[in-house]
Amino acid sequence: MEYEDKDEQELSDEEIKEMREGFDKDIWPEMKITLKGMSKKDACFVSFVAGCDLTRKAQEEEFNEAREKLSKMSDKEIEEVIKKGSEGELWSEGNYLENVNPNDSNHEERMKYFHEKDDDKKEHSCKKCNKPIGKHNLYWHEEMCNDCFFDDKGM
Ligand SMILES: [Zn+2]
């Protein structure tokens, strides 16, 4: 996690070196002409605008690439991508789910109790503390009541 955050916020020495080389070669020769005779403040502002412009262009390129990729995919492949995305959301919502496995013979039955419902009769009992639990906990919380399950997962 810490690594990812760092990765997003800071440029590595290598990246800065690459940027510097690109700047010297491609950007500076043209910019030098534009900046000639400007006040320092104006020159900084023009550089700032140029930087924003480069970022925007890079984002546009990324977007176009993604769009081209999508245009080459079949409907089925696109569906897969969307499905993957929404499953990811479920995970990140902190539902603490086991993997959803459509090939599980119990899959349909399990999906009925995917969301905890008020009318879920507590006809089962927690395998740890014996407290009555419903089918939601039976299928999705490893046969444990919420307390034991979250305790078990260290949450
Ligand atoms: Zn329990």
C-alpha cells in the first residue's frame, strides 16, 4: 500500500531523468523562442500552461488507447470486463465475501442470501459461539455470527 501511494505521488529519479532528456531535446528548443523577452513571472506561467497541456495530451492518448482496445473486443469480452469491475466493487465495499463461484452447485441458493435480509430466519448456529445465525451468515460468513466472523478475520 505504502509503495503504491508513493508510486502515484512521486516520480522516480529514472522518470525525472527521462523527462529532463525529453525536455532538453523536444521542448526547450521551441520554448526558448517563446520565452525570449518575457518577464520571469510570464515565463513561469507559460511553462506551467505548457505542462498542463502535456498532461492533457497524455491523458487523451491513454483514453484513445482504451477506446481502441474496447472497439476490438467482442460484446462478450466487454461484458467480462464490466463483470470483473463490479465484482471488484463488491470486494472494496467491505462485504467480506468469499469468492463468488457460479459453478458451485449451491450457487443460486447462496446468491439468494447474498444480501442480509430481515426475514432471514436464524435457523442455524454459529460454529464458534453457537449463537443463532441466518442463511446469509451460513453462506457468506463461514457459518459464523458477525461478531465471530469479524473477530476471526481480525476486523
Ligand atoms: Zn459467533
